[in-house]
Amino acid sequence: MKICVIGCGYVGLVSATCFAECGLDVICVDNNAAKIDLLLEGQVPFYEPYLEDLIKKNVDCNSLLFSKDLNAHIADVDAIFLAVGTPMQSDGKADLQYIYSAVEGIRNQLKGYTLIIVKSTVPIGTGDEIERTLLKSVAKENFDVVSNPEFLREGSAISDFMTPDRILVGCENDNSDKIMRDIYASLIANNIPYIKMKRRSAEMAKYAANSFLAMKVSFINEIADLCEATNANVKEVSKAIGYDKRIGNSFLEPGPGYGGSCFPKDVSALINIAHEHGSELRIIEGVKASNNRRKDLLSNRIIKKIKIGNNGDVVSILGVSFKAGTDDVRESPSLSIISNLIDSGVNVKVYDPRAIENYHKIMPDVRTCITLDEAISGADVIVILTEWDEFKNISLSSLKNKMKGNKIFDYRNIFNPETMNKLGFEYYCLGS
Ligand code: UDX
């Protein structure tokens, strides 16, 4: 089986590499020449654990190939995955320009039967629109369009691909179902559930899954606030409700708000899709509003408790990536929180073990630190925004000695409040 993956971004590159690892012949194409050059030199354009080694292994055994030239490869592949970005437009809708330019790029090049598989997250009905576009130049019997959403988390994308909770396939006939089963044969053989449904349901399921998870995060964040107000403890509450199998124990960690390349974009897109269909998603609209408000709420908690202005407190921010395990700062809550602090006149310095370069590209004027030691030395206040192991493993006594002040705002609950108080920190965490 020979497949082509269009798009060497996060989803495309991880999927292409894992398909090669599963035994398929894979060509991964991107029109960003610099990205392909980097990959051809054996470098990966972003950080994802184990990805670089897996790419090298599959490139070395010729099962994974990178190319800038889409036309050179389209004719002799059995299936084409569309894995291009569908970023959020300023009005909150998904921007489908990369999807349609990829479809335009292939529609006159297909030879024989080819399965077109949409991996990108796209609004419900996009598969139908792709089909209509392809029909302008390809005979009906020479292609099918399938929806096959991804559920890869940054930082654990390889294992999420290799051992997913399910493979979701939205297709309209038996032939495309059979090809999808062939493509995923090695995972199906490992008892991964393969769930087939109509194409529109699969497109919807992706948005519904991410919106539901975003809702869980916002829910526990609000419960954490209420725990603080009522002197309950959110860790205990999360544990108590998580034991109920109907609720489940994951995605119940309070934090500074959800971020990343998926949740904020997919929540906004789903709200827009509902409006376009004359429908209202009051819960999901509430999730979006709650998540936006959270960043202001948590910034204000810091601002109220510190000295601002000339000779004001030096506030050291630990963590800018939207979560641990990635160098991605897209829609990271830290962006808003740091900007709020700076706008209020706070003297800020920022450190992250992986994401500082990406942060510096978008916020070049903010003072950044090269090492954790530089970040904590002389700080009056520390604000933890990402749950990196490097922060969890810090020696608390040396932290105390190196800081000038003693205030810690731990917005990932990585430390034990009793220990922190005993050591003489003025410690603020979430939900207790
Ligand atoms: C998400 C989905 O999980 C994945 O299935 C999808 O296909 C892509 O989007 P990702 O964006 O990598 O993956 O991040 P995820 O691990 O889901 O976390 C999203 C956000 O929620 C992060 O900002 C994270 O810090 C936050 N979060 C998550 C919490 O604050 N608390 C939790 O308990 C879980």
C-alpha cells in the first residue's frame, strides 16, 4: 500500500511517520520548501518526543520519503491523506483555504482509483464539498472521500497514534471502508477498535470530542475556584468524581486554562458551525467564555498580591508552552497572563525548557532566561504556568535560597501546599 500525506505539520508528519512504521510506503509532501529541506537534512521542525528517531528509522529503510513536488507522486499512490492546517480565522471559523488548495492541486493529477482521506479537522459537510470539487475533473468511480479525524496529543503523539482509543472512519461505501481497514490493518490486528460511521458524523465527532474535553477542563477550573471560596480541596474533589466511571478521572486537573492548536480553535469553530445552522451551543459558548475569563482572573490574583512600579517585584514566569512535553505556544494561557502582567507594569522575566525560542519569536521584547537558575535567582515572585518535570524536580531549599522574595503562584498545582508553607513560601495554588 502506497500513500501520500499532504502537509508536514504536526498531524501530517506524525501520521506519515507512524503509517511508515506500520508498514506502508509513505510520501510526505509540503509546499513549504524550507520545511522539506529541514526534514531531508534529518531535522524535525518542532519538538515531539521520539519523532526524530522514528523519522530517521523509516527514512533509512525507504518507507518514508519527503518531497516538495506533489505532482511527481500523486499518480501512483493508493490513498492521499489531507493533513493541512485548518487554523482559526478572526471570526472564529475554520480557515479551509489550505484544504481546498490541496484538493485543487490533486484533482487533475489523479490516475486510476484513489482514496482521499481528510485527517485535518474540518466543519461538517466539508467532505461533501471536496467530493463536489473533485467531480469537476475526476470520474465518480475513480475516488472516494473519507473522514478520518486524528486524536493525537502533542507530547504523546506517537503512542496516541500507535495505541489510540479508537480509529474513527467516516465513509459512504464498502470499498472505501475496506481500504481504510487495509491502511490500519496493523493497529486493527492489535485490537484497536475501528469505528465506521457516516462521513458527517465523523467530522462532527472530532469537534464534539475536543469540545467535551475542553468543557471538562473548564468545569474543573470553575470547581477549583469554588473550592477555594468554600475551603474544599479540588484534588480531593477531582479524585472523588473521577472514580465515577461515567465521569472518568482524566482531564480533571485545574490549570491556567486550556490552550494549544486544537481546543480553542475547535471550540470556536463548533460555535460558528452551530450559528450557521441556526442552532445554539450554550454550554460550549460558556466554556469559551470561562476559559477566556480565567486568564484575566489568574493574572489579577497575582497583580493584587505583589508590588508594582519602580522597585516593584521581579516576577519570574516558569513555563510558556500550553502544556508540558511540547515547544508549542499557540493559544497558550501564558501569552495572555504574561501580557496582562506587563500591561499592569509588572517587571517580568520568562523561562521555559523547550518553548522559549517560539515565545521569543512572537514576544521579542519580553525578557527571557536561558536557564531555570537564571529565572529563579533574585526573583521576588514565581508563577508556574506549565507542569514541566524540570520545575517539579527543583530543589525547594535551593529555590528558597536563590529567590529574593517568597511568593509562589503555582497554577499547575505541582507542589504540596503543606511542604511549601513549612519551608516559608507564601504559596498560592489552585483549588485549595
Ligand atoms: C488535543 C486533544 O487531546 C487531541 O485528542 C486532539 O486531537 C488535539 O487536541 P493537545 O492540544 O495536544 O490535544 O492537548 P491536550 O493534552 O488535550 O490538552 C489541552 C489543554 O488542556 C492544555 O492546555 C492542557 O494544559 C489543558 N488541560 C488538560 C488541563 O488544564 N487540565 C487537564 O486535566 C487536561
